[in-house]
Amino acid sequence: MKKLLSILAASSLIITMPLGVVSCKKPDVAERFDYSNLINKFVAETIVIFQTEIYEAFKPWNNISEKQLPDTITLEEIIDHEDDFSDHSSIYYKKVSNEIYKIINIGEINKTINKEITSNVNYQPILIDKASPLKNGITIENISPVVKGKNCTLNIEISTDIFYKDSNGNNDFQKTTTFAFINIFESPDILGAAKLIGDRYNDIINGTQANDYSFISNKGDLDNTAEDLQKNSDVLSFVSKKIAAISTEDISSSLNPSVVYNETKVNVNKTSFSDAGRFESIFGNQNASITPFEQYKTALKALSGDRSSEELFLSNIKTNNPEKSWLFSNVSAFNDQYTENAVAASKRDPSIALAVNPYNLDYNFASDGSAIKWALERQGSKFALNMENDRKTIALFGVDVSGAAYYLEGQKYDLPEQKIVYRQVTSYSSTSDLYKKFIDDAYQYQKAFVGLKGRALDENPLYQHFYLKKMEDLAFWDTYKELNWELYAERLMSANPEADKYSKDLQFISMFTNRYITSATGVDTPEAKQPNRTYFKIPEASTIDKDCVFLMSDTKYGYMDGFVLKSYLFSSGAKSHFKPSFSFRNEYDFIYDSKYSYITNQSERSLYFYDHNSMFYLI
């Protein structure tokens, strides 16, 4: 239950408002979206580009001969001036530093950042002057020579400051540091051996074996899965074994070659993952055999415990016929080749779920994982999705590999840090079976959570109340207290362990959604994703067991229009409503007056909701 993601606090769902809906008050910028998450993602993606560009810039220089050094520098001179590198003001340090700066193309780095980062509309609110965030350029922090017999390694520490606007509109920055190296060899034989080992390492990471990395899991919480992947000893073991298999048999034994694999490290990039879920799930199908209103009434009966209604409800939301399903993927919002391919594939093969498939994954990887995808392309990786072989792949995770090295003539040399992608593959026979399992579990979860089982239903479904388990000590709260989710969400969510058990297997997330304000242009921006504030209404302490209700609204005394409890298969649903979910009602389709006629006038709808805003009792 804790994975309700603090209900609204962490949610970022957009629901397009009818033209008649007007926001009278523009929310404060800091209230409209989560700056912390946006800044973290912005910085993380900028770091990926910065590090990758540095690695690639130095790749031709990782292993060089003395003859490849600039005319002003010699290997013997570097060794003789080893002590000068500890004094950054020394003439020799400055000379070497100036030559190394020539390797770094800051213009190319900023060009890539402008293409991949600053052009992203989601980052516009935190960009300074809508320009590259590397305002101070790039700095060589330190150059450290390590003499290795007749050879030498220059270890180089490089930093940059990533600037952005904080939640108050003030300029702020985070410093990031990366490392590069230059191995300088005196002998052509040892240089050739170093390059051969480097090429074989590159093949393991970027060549024919780039698609070998995968693990089995059905979990939809990508953050938790990333943590599990980080802790999974099999991941490190598999990568290490790949590196250990690098052959040195054709290298002269006089060089005493060996590969160091037991110091390998893997780091799962917690911002570089994409899932195979796509398209908003909408409950209430006008093309079904009964009206959306009757579908909703059937759902309420099912939730109250009516067995025949439950069978009817579940069979109609799990049907393989998307045109008739009561819960359908809204593909009409998209017009692209990925969508066409996904629709065609699901029609051709019922085992491919329209909501979860490799075409969706390919689309998401090109957008959500754009930084890691760019990095893979930049380092020459042959990683690629295969629509046939990846039928059961439900997510991709970027992983940094470092620590690999080799020995030549008794001296240790590092191999460069690189990126790989791990596939998450479902254990179910198909994504269709996984999706149906999700629907079953999410239904049982919501059935337990809303508390209708065994209760008499209201004659008019719009008057129907839902009964949530309340946490302790609510009597000490003020009337109309805005809920501090960081303090109280965990307690509220854990108050219903009966519901919680249904979400543990697939680790899907659930949250309340309401109407959200989109930007004037309708663009899917961070400003459009800030959830409405959430309140508990407690009229009197003496009647708390009876009258305590749960509200969601734009204002303290606002109303409850458009409540939906949604369960998302993937945690990315907290940031985008274009993701597969389960719900038993729709924000707009069930607006009826007491005579069951549809209310079309927006002002009447608002007034009606104001009079009936106590939809949740806390019991």
C-alpha cells in the first residue's frame, strides 16, 4: 500500500480540461510541479552527455605511443617532471594542461547538450537564458602522472558546473567531475597489446555482445527494480565473467598479459530506464454493448461483492477486443509509426498487449531514455531492440561499467568506463498474460481499498461514497487541514494491509487523480503536471468516525470533480498519464444529475460537484 506513491504528492498526471474550464488563479511556479525531480533528471542527463563526450574525446588517446605526443612534450620529459604536476602553477603543468585542453571540444559538448537537453520543452522552466547549462565551461582539476617502468599514465580529473534555476527562480548549480586517462607507451609491442585488449573489451561492451544483458522480473516499480538490479550479485558476476573471457593468448608471453575482472563495478543509472507501457487507459467505452454509465454501475456492483457482476466486469476489461473493451488504450491521441506498429502487432497476435509491447518500449526509449540512447550511439554500441526477440521485454535499464583493467609487464592499466543496457524480461508467457495479471491484481487492490464490499449501493452512482481506512490520531487535526504527505501518507496507506497485499507481486503503483491544469497550448509540460492539493475535512472531533472525509481540490473549500483511483502497471504513470492503468470510472463520462441525465453545462457540473464533494469517508 505504501506504493500509492503518497497518492497525489508524487503524482504528475495530466487530464485535458474541457474548453469551458478556466483557472481563475495561476498557481505559484513552485506549486505547479516538482522541481526536485525535474532538476535531478536534468542534472543526471547533462552528466551523461558530459561524461560520454569526455570519454569519447579521450578514446583515441587512451593508448598512444611516445611519437603521438605533441611536439612540445616527450615521455622522458613527463617522467622527469613528475613532481611538477603537484604544483598547478608550475610552467610544465600549465604546458601539459594546455595540450590536454585541446583534446576537449567544449563547442561539441554544448552542441550536443543544446540538442538533447536545452531543446527539451520540459526543461524550459529551469534553464537559464535557455542556453547550455555549462556556463563556466570545463576545468581540468588535476593531472596525475603514474610512471610504469618505461611507460606512463596520465590520470586526468575534469569538472564542470551545471547551472539551472531553483524553485524560487534563483540561479543555482551542481558540480560534477569525471576522469580520463592517457597511457603513453615507449614500445610498439606493448602499445599493440594494449590496443588489442582494449578492442576486445570494446566488443564485449559495444559489439556483438551488447545485447546479451538481461534479467527476469515482473515488477512495475522501476525505481525499486533499479535498486534490486544494483544489489543483484548475478549482474556483476555476469559482466565480470564477460570481461574475464577476454583472450590474451595471442599476446607475447614476454609481456605477461592478464585481464583484471574482479575489480569490475556496475552502477545502475537511476534516471536511465524506460518501460514498455504506453497509451492512456480509459474506462467507459461508447462502442461496447452497454453504455459507459451501465459499465460504471456494473463496476460498483462488482466492488460491492456481487459475483456475477464481477465476472461480467472483469471479462469485459480483459477482452482481447480493444474496440469493445470497457477499459481501452486510447491510441487516437497519437499519430506515429510506433503506434501504427503496436496496433497492427496486437491485432495480428493476441499475445502482444497493446498496452505493453516492444514497439511502445522502442518509443519510450527514444524519449524517456534519450540521454542513455545517445550515449550508446556515441560510444558505438550495437545495442538494438528486436521486435520479435524482445516480445517479452518490458523495461530497459542503463548501467555504467567501470573498474576493468589489465596488466602488461607487471604494470596495471585501466579500461574506460562504458555504458550497457540491461533488459527486464517478464516471466509470463507474453505481455498479454502479464497485462491480464495486472488487471486482476489491480482490481482486487482497489476493491479492498475503496471498501464497498458488503455495503448497500446508492441508487444514483454519483452519490456513492467510498470508505477508506483511516490512520490513528486524526482527532488532533484541524478542520480542513492540508495533508502533509511526507508525514502522514505512509500511515494512511498502511492503514489497509488487505489492499496492500495485492500490489506486492507486480509492484504496481496507485494514486488518486483529479483534474489538472494544462498549459495554454496544451503542451505536456512539468507545469501541467502539478497535482491538486489534498485535504482532510474534520467537522467535529466528537463525530470524527462518522464525518471525516477526504477531499482533493484546487482550494481549501474546493470540490471533488473528476475523482479517479488509478493503478499503474509501471511507476512512470506517476509522471505521465499516457501509461497503462486500471480504474473503474472516468473523470468525465459519469456526470449525471439525480435523474440520470448527462450534465453538459460546465457551471452546473461545478455546482453539482460542490454540493457532493464528500465522496470518501475515513472509517
